[in-house]
Amino acid sequence: MKSYIVGNWKMNFTVGESSVYLHKLSARVHAYRDIEVVVAPSFISLQPLSLQLDRKKIRLAAQTANARDFGAYTGEVSMAQLRGIVDYCIIGHSERRQLFHETDKCVRSAVAAALRNQIRPILCVGETETERTFGETCDVLRDQVLGGFSEVSTEDLEKVIVAYEPVWAISTTSGAKIAGPDDVAEAVKFIRRIIAVAYGKEISEKVAVLYGGSVSPANAGAYLTVPGVNGLLVGGASLIADKFIDIIETAKRVKS
Ligand code: PGA
């Protein structure tokens, strides 16, 4: 299976800065057969970057989008509007769930809307620190994975990418809060088991599962060698092009 290295820029960079970054990235990455390099800029940068980039090397993702196609929803951007501009959309990121009150229902509808518009969903799942402390990780992952998949047709299941992002390990600078490869291995195995029980083993092996949460050039190799991990969702470290390129090069080394 391909590896996916996805940079989530969150609410950073102006349109001009995004373009300069992409220029630098394009000069340093090649068209890899077994690695998909994806960046997720703000909405405002997506359209200009889509004209600038070489899709053989780099693909675009949106960071969220509305599941409804068109209508009176002031300030929203829909999957239908993103069709043809992005190849991927991050859905249900913990910041969307926590800060913007996105419910499981929003997430479920957005996954279906993405697929309807030829966009591959990157479905984020992961437990909070409190949920982990109370031993609820498995229940949370089961609800989020099955919820996210619930409106997907059988033939589209393998297009969904799941990103395991333990909320307690996102954007942490202190080493104490970093998820160890063993934590990741266990969660990823559990996610595949959930999919296997619901849809069969064959599908569960075709669904790409990424890890995200304080990924850096220093730890990328350790996460990428965890059995069952098919790539990384990178936040903070993706804001520095050199670091993101380092992570892509690590993925290349791991693959070869
Ligand atoms: P981080 O963010 O790499 O800064 O922890 C990851 C994410 O939020 O997707």
C-alpha cells in the first residue's frame, strides 16, 4: 500500500506564503510511486495552489468542508465547491470537533459528501486524555470509526483514509505527552479490527491508517515502522518546509 504524508497547515500562512512554500516543496520532492505527498492549506489558498502545483508530485487537501452541496450557509465552503480543486479532505479533526462543535453526524455526512464529490476523506479519530484515563479509548475509536463509515457504500470503503490522532498527543512540546510506537500499534490494530468485524478482513487491510500527533523529523521513522501504519498526518512540523521534506525523505527510506 502507498504511504501518505499529509501536512496540515491549520490556520497558518497567507496566500503568498503558501505559494512560496509550495514552490520550495515542489523543487525538493519527486513523483514517488509509493508515497503520496499531500498538503492542507487554508481554503483561501486552495484554488491558487491548485493551479500552481504538479499533481504528480503533490496533492491538495482541505482541512474541513460542509457536507451540504449549496445553500444559505453563510461562511461555509462545501465539498461540491471543492470538487476538482482538492483530492483529499481532512474530516473530524479534533480541533473541529472540540472548538467548532462538529458532531459525529456532521462528520458522517461530510465523509459521504466528500466521496460523492470525488474527494477522499481523511477521517480523524482519537481519544481525549480524560477518555484515555477512564479506559474509554476502544469505545471512542469504535464510535468514531463506525460513525464515520456509516454512510459509505461498500465500493467506496477503501477510499476512506483513517488518521489516528490521540487528542492528548496533538501539538505537544513536552516529551511526556508523546504517543509511543506501542500506543500507536495497539490503536491502529484495534481500528483495523473494528473495520474487519464490520466490513470484513479484506476491506480492513485496504483502508489506509495514518498516525498524527506531534510528529517530527526525529520520530517519523519510529511511527512509520509501526506495523499497520500507512503514513503520517503532520501539523506543527509541516509548517517548516525543511522539516516536512525531512519527514518525506524518512518515508522514502522506510519504503525502500
Ligand atoms: P501536530 O498536529 O503535529 O502539531 O501535533 C497534528 C494534527 O493536529 O493533525
